[in-house]
Amino acid sequence: MARMSSAIPVPADAQAPTNLPSNKPMNRTRKKLMKHWQFYLLVFFPLVYIILFKYVPMFGVLIAFKEYNVVQGIFGSPWVGFDYFKQLFDAPFFWQYVRNTLEISLYGLLVGFPAPILLALALNEIRNGRFKKTVQMVTYAPYFISTVVIVSILIVNLSPNTGLMSNLFRALGLETVDFLGVPELFKSIYVWSDVWQFTGYGAIIYIAALAGVNPDLYEAARVDGATRLQKIINIDIPSLFPVIVILLILNLGNLMSLGFEKIYLMQNPLNQNTSEVISTYVYKVGLLGANFSFSAAIGLFNSIINFILLVIVNYVSRKVSSTSLW
């Protein structure tokens, strides 16, 4: 009987299925999550922050296409299409504000972007540890000063009556100047005060990149008799190049996003022709004038220009230097 039963053929449809879905990928993912849960927990909170405060508010873009009413809300307000964008482009001084924004941003990029690089290269060459730490402390400190305090320092020192510059001009027998009242000087005062405030802090990332340079490269250059300038040109700058490119792309992508607080605090009726920029215009029209739809249209236009600039600069960088954000 045992021999007969072993010879009975098993039907094909009764065989064990071989194509059932496997739980191996799910188990592998679960094991990976359990093994590295600390890292995923660290990522979780920034991800929630970005979703809540960066992506969810994007629904507010609808205000730019509606006759927004606080009582009716965003979804209850009537649609007006591109009416506010037409009103924006027909505004008498809008393109002047765009030009002011671009001029200040480009001026700041031209002067302020190389400054941290030069400071980092200089600090990297200092061998006296105490002097190096002192310079770092002095250059980093202005970054932690409030914008209100920075502007107060500028107003006090540039005052035509009691300011430090006015007293210096009087001592030299020169005529005093109301620096913040001269429209042509506003951009330079804004940009160079930014250089003083942010250069030390901006140099941190370049100093960190220089700390990762292989010491053997410096040793080989020293054996070959290279000077300090030759080492900077042939070792330091090529090592910083990827970081420089990435930061340049990010800066150019924010070209139209000029800071609001400092410019608004530095404004006065005498320099308003050159100091009025898109961010201050949005504040005055949207919050002070309660024209929320019009200000939303301005903000959306600003964001679209920044996005286009970011894509173009990233594409050019990828083609030229093979370094890009994506």
C-alpha cells in the first residue's frame, strides 16, 4: 500500500504555487526602519515642518486669482483670473521697484559673494592659533546682532549732525553729508553693511571645506617649492569650487528675494526712489493697504522669476562645470 501511494501522480493544479507575493521587501524595509530609527526620527520633524509651513501655505496662491474677502475665505471668494497681474504690470512704479530689487541684489552678489571666500582663504593661511581665533570671533560677531540694532548703528554713525562720519568730515574741513538722505548712496550703504554683517558667518562653510583638503597635497606643493599664492590657486580654490558653485546657484535662485526688514528700516522720504523694492512694496500694498490679492499676485510673480532663474542657472552650471543641485 505504501508503494502504491507513492506512485500516485500529483495533479498539476495541486502543486504549491510559486508566484505568491513575497513579504521579503516589506520585511527588509521594516528591519531597515527598526535598525536606523534614530536617523528617520531626525528627518521626520524637519519633513513635517517643511510640509506644514512650505507646502500647505501654497494653497494661498489662489488669492492672487480671486477677489479675496476675509469673510468668504479663500475658496468662497469670487474668481477674477489674471486681473491683478494686469494691474501689477500696469502699475506706474512697479518696474522701477523691480529694477531697484535687481540692482541691489546683483550689487550684493558681486561684492558679498566673494568676501567669505577671501576671508576663508586668508584664515586658512594663518598659523598663529590665538590670532586666528580672535579674527574669527570679530568677524562672526556682527551676524548675531539684530537687524534693528544694525540699522540703528548705521543711522547714528551716518547722522549729518552728530554721526561719526560727520565729525570726521568736520575734522578734515569737509562738508558733512546726509548719507541716508542721498538716494545714490543707499545701495552702497545697504550692501557694504551686509558685507560687514554676514562675511564672517558665510566663511564658515568654506573653512569647513578647506579643513577636508588632503594634507598630502600641501606637503607635495611645499616639496615642489610652491608659494602660498600658488597653493591657494592650485589646491584651495579647486577644493572649494563645488561648494562655490552650489552656493552661487542658490544665491542666483534668490535674486529677487531681497530682505524686507533692513531696507524698510533704512527707508526715508529722501531715498525712497532707490530704496523701494518688491518686498517693501508688497508689505505696503498687502498689509498696510489691505489689498491681499494684489500683494499675492506680486509675490507669485516674484517666486516664478526666482524659480526660472534657479532652473536656468542650474542647467548652465551642469553643462559647464558638471556641478549642480540636480
